[in-house]
Amino acid sequence: MLAVNYSTIRSKLKDYCDKATDENETVIVTRKDEKNVVIMSLDKYNEIMRTARNAEYLDMIDRSIEQVRQGKVVVKSMAELEALADE
């Protein structure tokens, strides 16, 4: 992970973009008032987002399992489910 100030990034943007994509480097662009930003490859960003979505999905499954354990479920017959699907 690199930390670079805004002026340096501005003058060498291509170099730092290449580091992000070619070397899988994360670049923190430091700015006034701590309004920093991060430059990373699209592949790395997509990986982080996929991991976040997976974590949300696993949390949902954990909540569902806990609801089943607590008896907070509604049981329906196949006929009822088919009728709902036909609506």
C-alpha cells in the first residue's frame, strides 16, 4: 500500500494507475482535511465487493437459521406454494 499526496498523483497519474493494475498495488491519495481517496485495480475492487456481498449473504443465512431455531417460521404445503406461484 502506497500513500501519495495529491500533487504527486496529479503529475504522475499514469504511473500510479499502472502500479494499481500491473502490480496490484493500493494507492492512497492524501488530501487536505483528511478527505483521502484510494486508487486500486478494478479486479481488486470487484473482489472486495464480491467478498462484501458474500458476507451479507452469509449473515442473512445465519439470521434465517436463528429464526428457524426460535420457531419463527411459517410452514406451507406444496399446494399452497404452487398456488402462490400461479398468482
